Amino acid sequence: MFSHVMVGADDIDGAKIFYDALFQAVGGKPAFTDDEGRLIYMHNGALFMVSRPIDGQSASCANGGTIGFTMASLEQTDAWHAAGVAAGGTTCEDPPGIRERSFGNLYLAYLRDPSGNKLCAVHRIG
């Protein structure tokens, strides 16, 4: 449905440490940097990018926005969350665990990256 997701960060070096840890925890590779200094992660057929804001203003997170990453298992979800916290992320929402929804049960783990962007690891149960 989408080609990529991009978030803003003022500290690209710090963002690389954080996101490299997240992606490596789930079998991904560290970012490469394009000609414009953006971090590019390619994993499972999708692109995730981190960039300084093009307008020159400070990066900010979307109020109410969440970026979800599909996980293969509960264990992978927990590894993603632990790697994010160890690399400077902050737990938000409830602790990692099962959430019962009308459309099915999910195992979710939420983090805020060092720039404040809200991220969620999602494993669908059953």
C-alpha cells in the first residue's frame, strides 16, 4: 500500500544508533546513507527512512501518529523492544503484551525513538 515511511530527526548519528539496533534485533541490516544524508533501511521488501527535515526546521513527531512494524513472533517483538530501549528509546503506552481487539488479538510493544516518533512492533496472534 505504501512505498516507504520517513521520520524526521535532528541528530542523524543518534538516530542511526537507535534504528540500527531496532532493525538488527529483527534480522535487518544497518542503514546506508544516501547522497542527501538520509538513513535508508531496507527490510522485508519495505523502506524506512530517517532524514533531517527538508524545510530546515526542527524535527517533530506526529501527535496521534504511530508507525507499526510487523514482527514474526512474540520473541522477535520483545527483542525489538529491548534493543530500542537499550539504544536510547523510551517505552510508551502499556508494557509489551497481548491486546484483545475486535479484529483479533495482537502482541504489541511501543517505543518512542530519541526524536519522539512513536513506533509499534506488532505480532498478530492466531
